[in-house]
Amino acid sequence: MKNLIRLLSLLTLAGFILTSCEGPIGPAGKDANETCKDCHNSAGIDSVKTMFELSKHSYGEAAFGESGTVGCAPCHTAEGFKSVVANNTSTVFSIVAPATTYSNPYTSAIDKSYGEMRCTMCHNKLHTGYTKDDFNTFTTVAAVPMTFFGGAKTIDLQQDGAKSNLCIKCHQPRPFTRTFGDKNVIDYTALVSSPTTVFFDGANPTSTANVNTIRPGYRTHPHYGTVGAIYAGKGGVEFGTGYTNSQHTTVASCVDCHMAPVTGRTGGHTFFAKGNFNGCNVAGCHAAAPITSSTTTAYWAATRTEIKGLLNSLAAKLTIGGVDILNRNPVSAEKSYVNYDYNFDGTAEDFLAGVNLWAGLTNNNYDGYLNIYDPNTNPLGTAQNAKQFQNPAPSGLNAAQTAYNLTLPKLVLTNAQFGAIINFQLCLRDYSLGIHNTKYVRTLLTNSLAAI
Ligand code: HEC
Ligand code: HEC
Ligand code: HEC
Ligand code: HEC
Ligand code: HEC
């Protein structure tokens, strides 16, 4: 309906422009009407717009919910995204006086932090040349200094016109920051170099014996868009050696698989890869042994089974006294569609009452959150986990909940365990069970298992 209204207003407006302007708006040699029709016709952008309705960029509610929030808008809103691109906003943490601790500068301008994701978010040169060439220039394809590392590492995938960089600018993990002290991004390399150092001690939750600490909660996580980091082979806590990348990192681009020829409700401008195998076989990529369905063994079923097994094993090892460190949640996004509540009124159900976007990717349906008691942000957690860990910094608990919290075991983590947790989160939330970058994920998970 929203799009119908938009189209009607478009036609009215286009008609108005054409009848009220002197001469054509488009390039010389074609009258304006013809120029407009190059794109504004049913086979042209109209069909792309119809596909785009099936893209979560369009139907997802986060653009609406995160409008107005400068820390979220760079990746969740159209104007916020264009703002960080135009300002070349830094991802390097800095101390801004009068503050004495670090803060994350990766925010959009307050007067530009809004807007549903639309065509012009990625195609920012529309209505400049008035030719189809307008679609070949993107808002950005520049290298992406990663916010996860506070800018210390950069992703730059040059193949296919560097279009993957456009996606990765948003589809990248967010940084873990120290709870105390300077509040800088944590030193991920210390998790590797001093594996047995206590990272966090639930018996002494405000201790800063280790400056590089985070007091964990249910929502201690690298956010949702971990794909870019895994795909590029940059972003894990790299225990041990042997890291290499699969061919995809340098040969394929996000567009190849996510904008492959449409099949069902996938491909093209739906941006979904799930269920679309066209991308595997374009440009003769897997021509020798085509990957055609979810039952194709080599490079699909076998890979995914192997990586699922590694995730299951790592989760099984990330337990203390038989209690899972990782949170279980069997409620899949599809199943709970009708329960979506995105009114962002501060109630627990704002986060879809705990929908798990990664349900089914592990045997126990881990969602990448931590199994720490928090009845406000994770109301179903008590029912979904056999036992939870004590919340080291509870807020908003009533008397009964406070008393119950104190009966729960205290979480104690080593550096190696916290690094392994991060790697689990990154690999699970990559969605693809190793398809994006098999070699990197395999090594990250195998070495994590060896480190804890
Ligand atoms: C290169 C392709 C292309 C050409 C040529 C083109 N347009 Fe567009 N136009 C688009 C796209 C794509 C959109 C959709 C923008 C969106 O929904 O975010 C659009 C949107 C519009 C809108 C606004 C609709 C809205 O929902 O806000 C108007 C009005 C419009 N075009 C008029 C024209 C006129 C008049 C011409 C000819 C002078 C023209 N366009 C030529 C691609 C084109
Ligand atoms: C401005 C930031 C931004 C850019 C650029 C961007 N995305 Fe997204 N993408 C998002 C956000 C945010 C969501 C989730 C939206 C929501 O849930 O409301 C998303 C959702 C998706 C999804 C659906 C994920 C799911 O949970 O099912 C896919 C697939 C996707 N994007 C692929 C791409 C590809 C491929 C590109 C590059 C061509 C791209 N995106 C560019 C921010 C972006
Ligand atoms: C660096 C980019 C980035 C920033 C900054 C960011 N997000 Fe996201 N967020 C994403 C991407 C990308 C997705 C979708 C990932 C996917 O589904 O694959 C996402 C997904 C989400 C989702 C899940 C949407 C769904 O449909 O399930 C929520 C909720 C969310 N973000 C909230 C926030 C909030 C709140 C902030 C600010 C505190 C924020 N995000 C900041 C990139 C970002
Ligand atoms: C998240 C970023 C993104 C958004 C939003 C987006 N596009 Fe695109 N679009 C791309 C990319 C990337 C390509 C290049 C695809 C390729 O190289 O195969 C592209 C290609 C195109 C093309 C040329 C090839 C084709 O598929 O026909 C057209 C036309 C187009 N887009 C129209 C639109 C319209 C209309 C909208 C809004 C309804 C839109 N795009 C929204 C990223 C985006
Ligand atoms: C070689 C093909 C391929 C490439 C290249 C690729 N992906 Fe994927 N992607 C997949 C597959 C396969 C899945 C899992 C689909 C499923 O669950 O069946 C997936 C899943 C996803 C999802 C979850 C939603 C969905 O479509 O299922 C997101 C988001 C995503 N990829 C983003 C990206 C981004 C961003 C890039 C570029 C950095 C990228 N992908 C490159 C194949 C690819």
C-alpha cells in the first residue's frame, strides 16, 4: 500500500514536472518523457521496487525504530548511512574533552539520523544523469575501517567493482568496549596472548585487576551483522595459526550470491541468498560440480554439517559446572512473525520477545547471547535454559527476582573463554554455516576449541 501511494504520487509529480517545465529535464537528444520512461516502466524500476518489498532492508522495522539514535542510524537509516559516508566518519575511538574516557565516534549527524532504506540509499546518483548509468554509481565502495577494532583493521574487497564494501560498511560487527577504566575497545590480542588470565570474576564483579575486562550481561554480543568480518577473514580472535580464506573472499562478491537471478522470493533486489543456488553457478564458478540444492553434498551439505558440528562442540565446551555460558532460544523468526513488536516503548517485547534469527543452526538453538539471568531483557530465558548464571549487575529486578538471582552460580571467565565466546558469536551470526568463508570459520572454531 505504501508503495502504491508512492507510485501514484510519483506519476502525478512526474506529470506535473513534464507539463510545467520548459523543455526537457533529461539529457539532450531525448525529450523528458522518453528519458523518464527509460526507468519508470513496469519492466524497469517498477519490477525492482516490487522485489525490494521482499527485502528486509524494506520490510524490516529497524530503520523506523532506530531513527533518531546517532549510534545506530549509520547502519539502520538511509540518511544516517549517507551522513557517515559524506563525512568520512572515523571508527577510531577517541577521548573528547571534557570526557576523560574513550567514546566511539562512529555516529551519524543528529540532523541526518533518520529514514527508511530506499533506492537512493545505495544509488545516490539517481536523477543526476537520467540514464541507466545512474545505477552504476554507489553511495560508497571505499575500503571499510572496521568499527569492531576501533579502526585498527580495514576490509577492502576490490573484486566486482568493490561493491561488497558497500554491504560491509553496514554488515560488520560492533566493538566490545571495556566496562571500567578508559572504556576503550578491548584488546582482542590479549585474549590470545594471556589465555589463562581471568577476564571476568563473578565473585568480584567490579574488579579491575585485569583492565581489559567486560562485566558481561545477557546482551554482551558483537551485534548482528558479523557476515562482513567473517567473509573478509578479519574479525575473529585468532588463537593459534593456520588462518587462510576460501576463494569467495577474493573472487566472489556479496552481489554474486545475494543478487543472483531471482528464484522464488530470493535473489535480485530481495538480497536473500537462502534457497537460491543460482549464484553458485554464475560465471562458471562451480561449473565442474554445480551446487544446485540443499542436498548437494560437496561445498554445501558437507560443509554446513561440519561447521554446525564445530559450533555444537564449542558450545558444549563453553559450560561451567554443567551450566551453558551461551543462551538457548528455540523461537525462530518465521514462527514468531505475528509476535513482532517494534514499538520501542522500552518493554521487553521490543526485541521480539527473544526471536532467534539463528534458530536451527546449532542443535541447542543458541542465539549468540549469554545465559545470564535477566528477566527484563530476556523474559523467556529462565524457561528456555535449564539453569542460568547470576546477573553480576542486575537492574530493575523485584524482590523475588533479586533473591532468585543470588541463588544462581557466579560466572568466571578466562581470557581464552571470552575469546572463544566472541568467535562462536561471529561464526553463528554469519548465518551461512561456513559457506561465506569455510577455511576461516573452520580454523577459528577449531583453534577456539583447542584454546579452552
Ligand atoms: C536512471 C533511472 C531513472 C530515470 C531516467 C528517472 N528516474 Fe525517477 N526515479 C528512479 C528511481 C529508481 C526512483 C525511486 C526512488 C525511491 O523510491 O527511493 C525514482 C523516483 C522518482 C520520483 C519520486 C518518487 C517517490 O517515491 O518519491 C519522481 C517524482 C521521479 N522519479 C520522476 C522522474 C522524472 C520526472 C524523470 C524524467 C525526467 C525521471 N524520474 C527519470 C529512477 C529514474
Ligand atoms: C545502510 C546499511 C546497509 C547496507 C549498505 C546494506 N545493508 Fe543489508 N541490512 C542492513 C540492515 C540494518 C538489515 C536488517 C534490517 C532490519 O531488520 O530492519 C539488513 C538486512 C539484510 C539482509 C537480510 C538479513 C536477515 O536477517 O534475514 C540481507 C540478506 C542483506 N541485508 C544483504 C545486504 C547486501 C548483499 C548488501 C549490499 C548489496 C547490503 N545488505 C547492504 C543494513 C545494510
Ligand atoms: C555497524 C553497523 C550497525 C550499527 C552501528 C548498528 N547496527 Fe543493528 N544491525 C546491523 C545489521 C547489518 C543488522 C542486520 C544483520 C542481519 O540480520 O544479518 C542489524 C540488526 C539489528 C537488529 C535486529 C533486526 C531484526 O530484524 O531482527 C536490531 C534490533 C538492531 N540491529 C538494533 C540496533 C541498535 C539499537 C543499534 C544502536 C545501539 C544498532 N543496531 C547499531 C548493523 C548495525
Ligand atoms: C542495499 C543497496 C541497494 C538498494 C537499497 C537498492 N539497490 Fe539497486 N543495486 C544495488 C547493487 C549492489 C546493484 C548492482 C547489482 C549487480 O552488480 O549485479 C544494483 C543494481 C540496480 C539496477 C541495475 C541492475 C538491475 O538489477 O536491474 C537497478 C535498475 C537498480 N539497482 C534499481 C534499484 C531500485 C529501483 C531500488 C529501490 C527499489 C534499488 N535499486 C535499491 C544495490 C542496491
Ligand atoms: C558464495 C555465495 C555468497 C556470497 C559471495 C555471500 N553470501 Fe551471504 N549467504 C550465502 C548463503 C549460502 C547464506 C545462507 C543461506 C541459507 O541459510 O540457506 C548467506 C546468508 C547471508 C545472510 C543471512 C540472510 C540470507 O540471505 O540468508 C546475510 C545477511 C548475508 N549472507 C550477507 C552477505 C554479505 C554482506 C556478503 C558480502 C560480504 C555475502 N553475504 C556474500 C551465500 C553468499
